[in-house]
Amino acid sequence: MVPSQSAVVSVANEVKRDDHVSVSLEIAPSATTGRGADGYITTGHDSRLGQVINNLIDNARSFSNDGSEVRVNLRRAKNTGRTGHVEDGIEIIVDDDGPGIPAHAFERIFERFYTDRPEQGFGQNSGLGLSISRQIIEAHGGKIWALNRIAHGTEGQIAGARFVVWLPSS
Ligand SMILES: Nc1ncnc2c1ncn2[C@@H]1O[C@H](COP(=O)(O)OP(=O)(O)OP(=O)(O)O)[C@@H](O)[C@H]1O
Ligand SMILES: [Mg+2]
């Protein structure tokens, strides 16, 4: 998983676009193994998981202002797995500094064909990216969800969107 993570982020940075948005990757030291990035292993379909991260980075990028940053973070986290028990796993977090997600849309954005973008050209976005991403993650026994980050010291001012992918670790 980790090699594909780094690969996805470096490819995202290499693809030249006019938006000047950079993509950063931060990997928390792995507490259980002390081996840093080596400690993050999940079993799965490498290119499918890469596709999910790519989707999230593409979305984050498209909602970012020119010159801002999209941050990808990897850390360990527990969550309720397929068995209904709390399991060890890894979390991949994609943050942007864009407008965030409207309150009415948190679950709808994962529905097929749901797309809501300012300046949407006809037929440009299918609204399939997140629903496919959810299918892929759930097929790996994981979860994907969205939230808005709140700016420090404010009463609810949105600092940007956060997408979290949790996958059981192997
Ligand atoms: N980072 C984000 N910030 C704000 N809204 C987002 C973000 N990512 C997704 N969304 C919202 O979720 C909707 C669905 O996203 P999804 O990736 O499924 O479709 P899309 O990007 O519009 O189309 P496609 O991925 O098929 O090109 C988006 O149209 C947008 O309204
Ligand atoms: Mg998309």
C-alpha cells in the first residue's frame, strides 16, 4: 500500500496543470512496528486502491484555490470492521482548503451520478468517482466518509473538506 501511496502522490505532483496546487504526503511513524512507512500494510488490489486515492486527490484539487495545497496523511487507527469488532487499521486522509461539503450532501455525494460543482460544463463530471471509491473500499472491508474541517478559533467556519479512508491492516 505504501509504495502505491507515494507513487500516487508523486504522479499527482508531476501531472502539470494550471492550478499550481501541490500535493503533499505525510506518513505518521508506525507505533506498533516502529518501522515508519513499512508498518503500513493492507491486503488488496493495488491499482484499485490507487484509483480511490487518485479520485480523492482529483476532487480535492478541483475544489482548491490556485496555489493551495492538498495534503494526504497516513496513520494508524482503529475502527469497527466487518466482524462488528474494533479492528486495527490504517487511515488515509485527504484534506483540502476548499469550500467544504454542504451539510445536506454528506451522504449524497457517495451516490451514483451525484455531482454538484460550480461552473459545471455539460457532461464534464459523471458523479461516479465517489460511489466507485466507496464500492472499492467496502470490497476491501473498509470504510470511506467525508467531513468538513473547522477553522481553529472560529464557531464553525469551514476550513476545507476531509475525506477519510479506513482499511483493515494485515
Ligand atoms: N473535496 C471536495 N470538496 C467539496 N465537495 C466535494 C469534494 N469532493 C467531492 N465533492 C462533492 O461530491 C460530488 C461527487 O463527487 P464525485 O467524485 O463522485 O463526482 P464528480 O467529481 O463530480 O464527478 P467524477 O468524479 O465522475 O468526474 C462532487 O460533485 C462535489 O459536489
Ligand atoms: Mg470526482
